[in-house]
Amino acid sequence: MPVHLLVFAVLAFGLLRLMPGDPVAAILGDQPFTREDYNRLQESLGLSGSIPEQFLTYLQGLLALDLGTSLVSLRPVSGELAVRIPATVELAALGMVACILVSVIASLLAVVRPKSIVARIMTAYSRAAGAIPDFVLAVLGLIFLYATLRVLPAPMGRLSPGLAQPNTVTGFPFLDTMLQGYWDATGDMAAHLVLPIAVLALSQAPIMTNLLITGLRKSIDSPSTLFRIATGASRFTVYLSVYRRAIPSAVTIAGSIFAGLIGGAIIIEQLFGFVGLGSYASTAVAGSDYPALQGFLLVAAALVLVVFLVIDVLNMIIDPRRRPGAEKED
């Protein structure tokens, strides 16, 4: 993980320096300034010296867990990201839960009666992996459910105007409303989250659904499944056994799906007016805020790497053959 983060930090630093514009001049704006004022601000922002010198300064800051100071807000990037990360992660996590539910139900409908119309629809849906852009689904949902039918609240944040924001307990907005018993905000926030979560789940679920359908079809015809059926095991026990043998491949791809959900959550936040990493990245791009963009990219990469680590551990728990040394023991 440290090696991957270092490589990503180098790439992010180099690519951002290719962005057009002068961040120092953007901060100074139209007000008159001298060359001394320009140099003083440039040095305070860590943008003085050659590119290699700037990079060494950047790496020294990373080793000290310092992501720098935002050129726009003039506040520490690490502090601003710490406030926004939980909201984005919560949205992606809720989308992941919904994605798993959709995938399990769709795959079950596809294999129980494979020749039915429902099964064919679910199979066709599973083959649409990567062909359903989340922002397209979001726009269509807003047009149909909000602008036309008026069954969903306005896409202007997680809470409707007039409701106070919950106090920060964990940093996860929806969870905080429940922990504090702020049920009015819980219900209102749930209404605001329905469409974003549905969009994230429906855009990413086909990948997992396709893997589950393939694994289930193999597991259903396996001797162990036929043995359980012959011994009179309940249908629930049979399905549970089949899913347990089919799920490792889906768990493996779950890391990539969650990474896609984080990226999708950032876009969805912009469409629905949610405060999170999406609005922070957008502001940073508009202001050529190098430290903020570098911090955002590095934190996003770290989140994805942590997810992959968790997926590896889960795979070893589900399938002992994937544990270190398992092949030697066999």
C-alpha cells in the first residue's frame, strides 16, 4: 500500500502541474500587487522553487501526514477532507449494500426458473455491465421522479430547508441522525437518499449479478448440491450452500465495484447538491487548488486500497484455500 500510494502521489503531482493557469495569480485576483507580494504568497503556498524542490517539499509533508494548505480556503487540506470523507463513504457504502441486495435477488430470479421471462430479463440486465452510466440514470430519475411525478424532494442537499443539520457524532450524516434520535431528519434524509442510492446500485449491480449467475449455475449442478437435495435439506439450506460456493468471485470483484461507487458518489453528490468529496474536488478544480486536488486524489486512492485489503481478508475467511500457505498445506 505505501508503494502504491507513493507512485500515485508522484503521478498526481506531475499531472496537476500540467494544468493551465496560475494559482497564485488566481488568489491575488484583480487587486494590484507587487512582485514581492507574488513571491511571498508563492512561497507561503509551497509553490516556489523548481518542480523537483516542490515535490520534495510535498513528500516531506506526506511523511508528516500533512497534505498542505488549500489555496482557496487557506485551511489545512487534511482537516477539510476529514470532514467530507465520511459523508461520501456513507453514500458509497449504502450504495454497496443496495448493490448486493439487487445482485442477490436478480441472480436468484435468473437461476430458479431459467426459462421464465423474469429470468431472461435478469440475465439481460446482468449483461449490461458497464453500459449504464450512473449520471444518466440520475438525470432520468430526477426528470421522472422529481420534475414530473413530484414524489421525491428537490435535489438540494441531504436535508430539506428548515431542518437543522444533525450534530456530528460519527461524521456519517445519516447514521448521526439515528444515533441522536433525530427521526424527522432521518426520514427526510432517507427520502433524499433513495434516488442516489438506487442510481449507484443499478449502475454497478450488473457486474456482480453476472458473476453470481455464472457461479450459481455451476454450483446448482454440483454433486454436493444434488446430495443436499437428495437428503431432504430445506430449500433455504440448499440455496445458502449454493450461494456460499458461488460468492467468492463476486466478493473479489466487490473491491472494484466499491471503487466505482466512490467515484459515482462523487458525481452524484454534485447532481444532488450533497456536501462531500465531490463538491470539494469541484471547487479545487475551479480554483486550480493544487494541494486540495493532490490531497483529494491521494485520499481517494487510499480508500480504494483499503477496500481491496478488506476484500482480500474476506476472501480468505470465506475460502480457506486462499489463505497464505494453503497450497503448501494441501
